[in-house]
Amino acid sequence: YRKARDLYSSVFSPDPLDWAVQGDEPVLSDALLHAMWLLSRWDFRTVKGDILSGVYDKFLDVAKRRALGEVYTRPEICRYMIERCAPTPSDTLLDPACGSGTFLVEHLHAQLERLRASNALNLDAVQSVLRRIYGLDLNPFSAVLTQIQIIWQLLDVFADQPPDRQKLIAKALIPHIMVEGG
């Protein structure tokens, strides 16, 4: 966490999660705190794909999900839909109800793999991909989950760099994560 807070200070800001962790739903607050504690022990550099959607889906009250019009789409369904759309590198992806970011994460992962396979995985190429991925959600907590998941996908891009270079790369990539909530 100490290393990550310098790189991702905006994501670890307490403000976006205050409503959930200190809210009027003790079951959700306890579940989120427990999930954060569990997640803090893992090394996420090897995480591929959307891992938070199931956590979010399981612990958010069904009535609240219905009120917000939230529907969980499994990662394999998102991958299938994206593959069927056959996006080109110059296409833009907008998920106007991104939830925890499954569509965005699956698309980003596919684009990073495409870059890796063509030996073109570098800062400029990743920035170019991020400039073509947009997410929106009514729920600010969902947007934060999406941002975190996108960052996890990007960890691999600079994992082999020295710490000072990692900071510079993170500072160059994070502003290109175009996900908004609220």
C-alpha cells in the first residue's frame, strides 16, 4: 500500500468510498472493509480480467441495484460481445453504464494483448488505447471500482521498470483513465 499510494493517490483517496464504508448499510460497509483487507495481501501484477464485479454484485443490496438499473454481465459474455464487434485499434469504446468495468476491462485486456503480441507495448501505445476507452456510471463507487480494475490491468505495462520510472509512467497513464461516476 505504501508503494501504491504514491503511484495511485487519487484512487486511494477516501472520498469516493466514504459513502459506502461509513454509510448507513453496515453489511455493505463491513463487506467492503473485509474485501479491502483481503485484497491488501495480494500482488495484483498478475491479475487479468475483471475480478471485482462478482464482489460488487454479491454485496450490493438487490433493491439498490434495481433502483440504479444495474445488471451484472459476466466477463465471458463481455469478451464474446467485444469479439463479435471486432473493434479496430482506432475504434472508441463507450460503456455508458460501466458498473465495475467488465466491458472496459475486457476490451483493455484485449488491446494490451494485441500490443504485446505485435511487440508494440509502450507508453505511447497504451495512452492511445486509454484515450479510446470511456466509462460512465450513476454510482460513483462503481466508477472507482472500474478505475481500480483498469489500473490493475496497466500494472503489467510498467512492472519491470525501476521505481522512479514506474512513477513517471503511472503519472502519464492515470490521467487517461476516462471513467466518471455520479
